[in-house]
Amino acid sequence: MLKFVEKFRDNSETYKKSAPLKKDWININWGAREEEVKWLNSFSLEEGTKKHLRILLYGPAGSGKSSFINSVDSVCQNRITYPAAVSSSGDTWTTMYKTHQIQKGIARQYHPFVFNDVMGLEGIRGVREEDIKHAMQGHLKEGYKFNAKSPLQPSDEGYNKNPDRNDMVDILVCVVSANALPMMKDDTLNKMNVITTAARDYDIPQMAILTNIDETCPLVKKSITNVYKSKRIRRMMEELQSKLGIPLTNIFPLKNYHEEHDLNSDIDMLILKALRQIIQIANDRLNKAEGSCFYLGKECAPVVC
Ligand SMILES: Nc1nc2c(ncn2[C@@H]2O[C@H](COP(=O)(O)OP(=O)(O)OP(=O)(O)O)[C@@H](O)[C@H]2O)c(=O)[nH]1
Ligand SMILES: [Mg+2]
């Protein structure tokens, strides 16, 4: 545990200004937005598996979890939308377990994936690790109000005793702000360690998103298309890799929509790239688990499609 925390400790020195890379270290076709949207709109789940993939976002307060849901919804609807409330102060804003469906841009047609937004991790005022474990296993009922003082108990009203596969989480996504990464507190890191270990035990795949890249690197602030030329962003991704044990290929830097009035195809591309990988990894895992009546190490009720 201590090792995990040590690895995350104040690394602000590491992120000092340095010359940009001459070439992108990860190739990205900035002109491929329409292709990505087409892929997304044609994506469907194998028949008889689940109604939707469930994507659970967690991370420190104010890291951009709710903003990521809004950003995905905006890209999918081709206009700026705000289905999830975002914070304007330093305190954690999301306090309720809520499922967000993403509309396809056509009324009442939804993508076969949903997001769950949870309370921020921060210290004694943040979500309890036990509740994230409950969420992964599908035990949190819709509308459950997080209580930082005590986690949900099986005898509580908000506890779903018999979750089916649609309630269970298919992928866990850690959302971290590039602004906050160098100053991450020990109690937050400890919670992350407990959560990543639990996900590993449940065999739930994990990814990470690095938000606020526009605010942490002047090069990226100038143009978002410099993201893979920025050494600072690369070092942050490498740090996340070593802390969370997530391969670099599954860590996506992006900028959420937060004050814009219009979409921007470069911002969309980074959001779409991350989203595609989330969906593909979750779907691979779902297909692999198919045929087994055990899910997340537990015997579970039949699928309700
Ligand atoms: N510049 C910039 N601001 C962002 C970005 N993502 C989120 N924000 C802003 O950061 C603040 C916090 O974002 P939220 O989406 O509410 O963060 P959260 O993780 O849901 O926070 P909690 O619900 O409190 O845990 C808001 O004011 C957002 O507008 C980003 O990529 N760039
Ligand atoms: Mg939130």
C-alpha cells in the first residue's frame, strides 16, 4: 500500500516545461471524426448477452467524471448537452448513483452502453471504497445516495440483493485531472488502490482518462492537436500507468466540453477515441464471460434482455 502511495507522491518537478516532441508518439487521424461516429452508431451487442454495457466512472472530486458523460452525450447528439450536473466548486458534486443513457441523436433511440457517475473519492468526505465495490457487482440501486460516513449495508433500502448482468459493471474507468495528478493526496491514492485491486479480483477490465489536458500544458492549450507531442502529458500518462497498473494503450488524454457553445472536431476525436476503446474492451470482456452463469465471481440471475 505504502509503495503505491509513494509512487504517486508529489511529482510536480517531473512535469516542468520541456521541448515538445517533433512527431506525435501515438498516431491519430484528426480528420476521422465521421468514421468514428459511424463506427459508434453501428455498434451493437451480441444478441442474448445484455441490454447494455455498463461503464463505471470513478476518480477524485472535480476530475471531470460528469463532464465526460456530458462530453460523450454532446458528441453523440452533435450539440452541446449537459445531462449530468457538473461542479463549480472544489467540493464533490455528484452524490447520487445514477445511470446515464446516451441518446443516438434520434429521439428515444439509445446506444447499447450506459454510464454510472459516482461521488468523488476525496478523503473522509468522499465515496467509500465499499460502495464502489457494490456498484461493480450491481448492488447499488438507482438513486442510491452516497454516504461518506458509512457504506451501504445489505439490509439497507438502496441495496439490490439480486443484481442481474445488466446491473453489473463491464468496465471501470478511472478519471483523473492532469491538474490534480501531481498533488494527489494519500487517502485518495489508498482508495484507488483498494478499488483497482477489487476490480482485478472481479476480473473487470480497467482504463483511465486524463482530463483537463488543456489547462496543464501550454502547448496543448494552444492546440489540442499537440496532445501527443507534449512530453508533460506523456509523463503523466506513464505515471498513471505505473500507479494504476493500466497499460499506456488504455490511458486516454482528453479535454471535456466545459464552457464551449459549439462542438470542435479535434476535441470530439479524443473523446471518440477513448469511448471506442472503452466499448471494445468492455464488449470483449462480456463476450468472454458469455456462456458462464458466473459473473464477477458470483452466480447470477439470468440475463434480462
Ligand atoms: N478546462 C477543463 N475543465 C474541465 C474539464 N473537465 C471538467 N472540467 C471542469 O471541472 C469541473 C469539475 O468537473 P465535474 O465533471 O463536475 O467533475 P466530477 O469528477 O464529476 O466531480 P464530482 O462530481 O464533484 O466528483 C467543472 O467546472 C468542469 O467544467 C476539462 O477537460 N478541461
Ligand atoms: Mg460529478
